[in-house]
Amino acid sequence: MLQVSKKTLNIRGTLLDLSTPLVMGIINITPDSFYSGSRVVSSDQIVEKAGQMVLDGAAMLDIGGYSTRPGARDVSVGEEGDRIESAVEPLAKYFPDLIISVDTFRAEVAERGIGKGAHVVNDVAGGTLDDAMFETVARLRVPYILMHMRGTPQTMNQLTAYERLVPDILRDLRQKAAVLQSKGVGDLIIDPGFGFAKTIAQNFELMRELDQFKLLGYPVLVGISRKTTIYKTLNISPEESLNGTTVLNTLALERGVSILRVHDVKPAVEAVKLWMAAGNYPN
């Protein structure tokens, strides 16, 4: 295996440069996401929140219509798809240059989002919860964020037994990346899946070994913003977890991450700028 060499993504014919770390903002069209600050409901709220994130320096936005917090309730495919379309359509209209990612593990929802103007599919299940996902992404010819998870959002907390955490996750992602490559999907982003079928201790181990994921040959995304690993370790709430998020995002930058997926765009953009100014040159 070689160190990561791919530093661009093809976004509908335009190359996105990932040699300098980028920030992805989170917008959830859900009533029960674990962090209340990420939830929006109306089109006006969606456009307003997206506009602020763009002003704050977000390179892309990730739109979710299904809460994947541990124990979250199931949502029908139709309801999730309607939520995604209600957000993607106005964002594509008012921000034509904005890169929009659809956060879903369902192929039908991904296709609906891409059809309304989204550009990227972010699959927390890495294809394990919908057999049609890999074929759909290949047919749509869009970048795909391949994340590691076991089980479902309802069961993942019971599936944290690994022989060797990082090698097991690397093997799983490598096998899936090979399948995607065989189907013609060349624009991949790797997400180790912080908080998904991992204990708090395992999440810290994952952070320590994060640079190992560059060995897969693709850009790496980290989404640890305001998660349990932060607020339970510090005995605080998700609302109080911005400082902890910035600390772990900075550690991720040190280990070669290309994209930070966050609820708070401005602090993450500032972290990247300061990290670069301290003499950390493009990956």
C-alpha cells in the first residue's frame, strides 16, 4: 500500500483540490439529531444556515435526513427522501457553486438527492445497509464517502468487539474500496467512522492511529464534532463541546486528514488556517 496520492475529487467535471484541508458543514433536517444546533426545519432556515456556513468558509455542506445517533428512531425511505429534497433543492438554487453532500445509507434517497442537485453521497454504513448503494453511486458517477460502521444506528453500540481495531477497520474499508473501484467509482473519501460501533476508548485509539488510513490511497474525512467521545470524557453536554471538538480536529489535521466534518464551520476553518500558518504545508 502507498501513501495517499489522490488529492482531487471530480465534482461534475470540476476538480476539487484537497491538498489543503477543507471543512464540511453539517445541516440536519431531523427533529432528533444529538446536537440541537445542527437541526433545521423550514426552507428559510436551511438557506440561512447554509449561507452563514458558506460565509464562514465551508467548502461543502452535508445534508442529513435520518438521525444516526445511537438508538435513534427509524425513518421511512420516503420521509427521509422528502427531507433531503426539501433541503437540497433550495440550496442548489440559491448556492449554485456550493458542493452538496447527501448523508444517507439508502440508495433511493441518495439518487433523489443527486437528482435535485447534490454532488456527493456520504454513506455512514459503507454500503452494508443497502445492497444497491454501490451500483447506484457507480451509475450516478459521483464521489462517495465510504465510512466504517457495524450494524445499524440502533444496534451499533453492541458491536464494538474487534480483534485489532485499526487493522480490522482498514481491512473492511480496503475490501469495499476494491469493490467500488471494480464498478468504476474512482472518487472515494475514507471515513474511519468515529462513534459508530466504537467505544470511547476505541475512538481515542482511532485518533492516535489516524494516519494509518492514508495507506488506503484516498483522502480521509473525520467527523468527530461534538460527539460522545468529547462530552462524556469531559463530563459536559454536546452544547459545551466546541472547544473539545477543535482540539480533536487539530489532532486530526496533524495526522493528515483532508476534510473536517463539523457543526461549527468558523472554528474549524480557523483551526485549519492556524495549523497551516504554523508551517504545515499542503498534504
